[in-house]
Amino acid sequence: MSSSPPVHEVQQSIQFLKTRLCPDWVEQFDHGDFAVNLLLHMRERQTPRLVFSPSKLSEIAALTRVHDPEEWSWEREIADEAVAGRMYGASNAYCRRFLAPDPATFDFTVFEDPDPQTIHGLNRHRWFLSLAQAYWLDGDRRYFDALMRHWDFFAAKVPSPDEAFLSRVHNLGVPAVLSPYHELDVSIRLRHWWWAYWLAVYAEPMTPERNAVLLTRCLGQFDARAARGVRVLEHNFTSMHMESLYLWAAALPEFTGMNLWRHLARTTLESSLVAAVYGDGVQWEKSAGYHIGCQRWYGMPYRMAQANGETWGESYGRRLRAMSEYTDAIVLPDGTTPTISDADRTDGWRHAQAFTHGLFPDLKFRRPVGPTHFSLWACDGHTWNPNTVVKAKPTLVAFPEGGAAVAHSSYGPGASYVLLDNGPNRAFHAHKNNLTLHYEAFGKPVIVDPGRAVYRGDADRSWVMACESHNTVCMEDTPLIAGAVVASRALQIIPSPGDPRVSTIATAAVEGCFRLVTHFGGYAADRHASVKRMVLMGRDEASPWLAAIDEIDGPSEHTWTHSWLVPSSEPVRVEAGEFRARLDNGLWLYLRMTGGGPLMPRDDAMFWCKGYGEKSPARWLRFSRCCATDRRITIAIPSRTENAPIDIPMRMIEAEIEAAMEGAEWKALW
């Protein structure tokens, strides 16, 4: 059993709430026991509506186990760990890191751990939400009591910010406001508290005294977040900042100023969405993870508005739908997302797509998408048959503003897939990787993006962010050393769509292959140099192949390097100028690269991250030559066996290259 809050804290909370409530509500609640009347009102009021119906909470909890048993099991694990006194210590949604603090010494401001995200995870309180949801499956009091204990523990360690803190918080830079009042920690914590509070209000064990204390604590966090203000309109921080403010403001119209905060949050979200998401639906950070996160962070206020009949501008809904179309297009054959920029190879996109379908029930997808744990809670238990949302869509699609194009041989689990990325690269989580590609065959990764290294200022982080670790071409006048910090930026910053240094990606589906063509001219070492890249991918997934044709053009000589990152723990074998690699997923790769002169090959052991900071072996292949102009051709032929013949696919590739290059002299390179 959780203990009742101290009498003095209850009295202080009631006094605080009376200063914040609109006068008419104070007068109404004062007729009798204030705390009792307040809780009764919160439970029985008809408006505003929340995103779930109080009468359906047990039903929704049961539906999550039926429709999304894997996610239900994971959320229950988080809740069970919290019951045992262990807190979720990660910002990554699927990292099994639980910590059992010593109540006497634990400090939410400092925690020694190799991953700086640990302290953020401890301050974001994901387990509060997990506990509140777990309670509603069968009314198990252990989950409610554990939620109250954890809430009391945090409040004892981190009192609500005082006026002195609030008066100066806006002027402090991000590094100066560390946990527990780092601006993103507060936004995410406030979101989790919103869910935890409103789910707990309707729980049988909730008492009037406990409700008054919790509501006071939540308003204290609201103040800390509201005082911060907005710094970068398009940053994902802003979407989470305004999501939490809108949800609370919309849910508490009884409190002074909340209607104004609701309007401010809505108009800021509308402006932020336009700034952060291009017209074609691509979120500016070019990361699948942050993109699908923004679908939820921009979408939740919209969902709350829908529940209460509040009309937002039509353009907001259109852009949310466009975000869904981008997510739908980039999903890999195995049902995960590519590690382009700061992203993980997970199926987390399902939650965003199911939720967006809850907003717009007419949305269709390339693959079956059913209700998920998140969509069921956020959309009041809305269910549907996953097969009814499937629609045939193009297998080749381009996003001209975001600078991405994707080709699929099919939407089956053994398909071939290529994503070409060449667009704006200004955002923090966007890797500086213009002209990079990600390639899959037989439904498995063949040429990969390095993904997300741990967010700290070391060599691993600098390498995954840099152009040189990606599957592209860049100048390398100063040789890079594997494992060393990348000291300088190879590419200029491309701030927005329409920049003349970057062309849109032209696409064509011809009989034997998909063709993607683009151009980049933003090299830091020589602003007059440029590269035109043509990518060809075979359409026959039973005999897959990929070719990249790069035309380098510059006024002066530089060492131009092609990089390829291959998911293998074994050194690449060199045979008569050709390269063969056994990939860790069981596939074999034949690689051949030619240019206008001899290319110097290098093969270093590096890594790629399927999940945040989860390093898997990879070979970092590089081919370099000093030149001013050059035409280089790379051919990659994956196979299921070591000695699979390549003569037939090679003849197909040569025919497609000849057709694509329209008679240009290229065979001499061979």
C-alpha cells in the first residue's frame, strides 16, 4: 500500500490550487470539502474529453494485450520492474536498462554512466505511464501503489521549481539547464505525467488528498516547461514542448490562463510543423526515428482537439498525412526502418502509422498495419482488421523537398530495396551524408548506414555523423584513420529544399531496373566541384544487383574517395581486383569498382548500429584516387551462396548501364 501524503503537503497543495483555479471553480469546490469536490469533478465532468473514455479503460487495457502482445509484454515488464523498485534508465524505447537506486544517496541530477542518455531516461519517467496502464488490465493495486511511491520519491528528491528558477530559466542555454530540468526531460516527463495522472484519477485507490497533491505537482512541471519558451521552431524539442503544454492546457480549462496556453500551443505547433516538415512529408532531420516520433508528437494535440471538436487548419492534417506517406515508403522488406541518419532498425513505425490511421481512418498502407499498444490508448480503443488498410502503391517513389527516393522490387519479405538520400542536411540529427544510399537484397541489409552511436562527443559519434562513414563519394585530401575523430566537415550545410547545390532525384522504372539520378555540389574543400550520381537497382529480386555511376567534375585535383559500409565482421577478400565479402547475415557480396585510373582500396574494421549505441561489426571499404574529373562505376551483386555465378547478372548490369548512359564511353573503364 502507498502511504497517504503528509497533511501539510495536502494543505499546501489545496492553497496552491485555489490560487490557480478560476474564481468560480474555487467557490464551487469550497461548498463542502474542497479536495473531495475537486476529485469528484475531475472524474464526472463531461468536457473536455480526453483521448480515451474513462468508462473504457479496462477494455482498452485488455485490447492492447490482444492486438499488440509484444508491446504489451514490454510495457508490463517496465511496470513490473518499477514495482520491484527499479527505474527505466534509458531514452531509447527498447533498451533493457533498469536501475535500482539507493533512496538515501540517489540524485536525479547526476548519474555516472557511459551513456549520457541514462540520466535523461531516469528523469523522463516512462515507467509512470507503464504503471498507470498496467493497473487498468485487472485493477492490480500493486501498480497504483508503485506509481505513487515513485512519484513521491521524485518529489522528495526534486521539489517543484520556485519563482527564482522560473524567472531565469528562459535565459539559460541548454547545457546550463541539466537534468532534472533539461528542457527535453521536462517536456517528456510532463507528457508521461499527463498520461499517468489522468489514468490514475479514475482508479479506485485514488483519494481526494492524493489527487490534490498530484495535480499540484503536475502544474509545477507545467510551469517549468511553459517558462522555458521556444528556441528553434523546427526542432523536435518544440514538438514535444508544445505537445505537453497543449495536452495539459486542453485538459484543464478550469485553471486560470489555460485556454490561452492551449491557443498558444496550437498556433506554435501549426507554425512548427510547417517549419519542421517539408511539403512532401519528410521531417527535416531525415531520421526515421525522429520522423515517426514527430508523427506522434505533432499528432497527439491534434487527436485531443479532434476529441473536443476543435478545428485546426486543413494544412496541419494534410502534412500529418504526408508524414505517414513517407514513413510508409521507407519501411524495409523485413518490416523495420533504415538507419539513415540518427535512426534505429526497429518496427516502431507501426505505432506511428496505427495512430495516424486513428486520426484519418481512410489512410491506406503498403503493408498490413493493425492497432498497436499506443494507438489503442491514444484513439480510445479504436480497432480494425489490418488487411483492410492495405493498398497497392508505387514501388518507386521520390520526395523532392526532403531529397529522398526509394525503390522496392516488391513489398514482400525477400525484396530488393534501395534508398538514395540527397537533400537538406542542416538538422542536428541529420547525418552529413549527401548522395548516400542504403541497399538491401533478399530482404537483408547489404550496404548500410552507420546508424546512431551513443550521443557523446567521441570518435564514434563524430564518425557516424560524418560524410565519410556513409555510402557516398567525398574529398579526402587528408586521409582519415579508422577510429579517430573526424576533425573537419567534408560537406557544406544545405539549409533547405531548392538549394542550387543539390538537385532533386529523378526517377524512372525501366524494364530491368529502377533508375535514380541526382547531383550534389556542396563540397567544403572546393565549392566548384560536383558529383552526379546515378543508381540502378535490378527489379528481379531473385537475381539482385545494384550499380552506382558517379561522374566527378572539378576545376582542380583532389583525392576523391568512395566509401561503402558492409555489415561483415570478416575482412573483404580481394581477387584480381574484385572484392568478395561474407556478410554476417549469411549473404555473400561481390563488389567491383572501376574508375579512370587505378583506385587505392582500403578495408578497415568499423561498425554500424542497428539500435542506439548497439555496435555491430562492419567493414569500411574505401576506394581513392587523386583527380579533377573521373567517372566511376560500382557494381554490387549479393548472393545466397559463396560461389554463385555472376556472369548472367553482369550481362544484365552492362546492358542497363549502357542504356542509362546513352552510348557514353564507359566500357573502357572495365
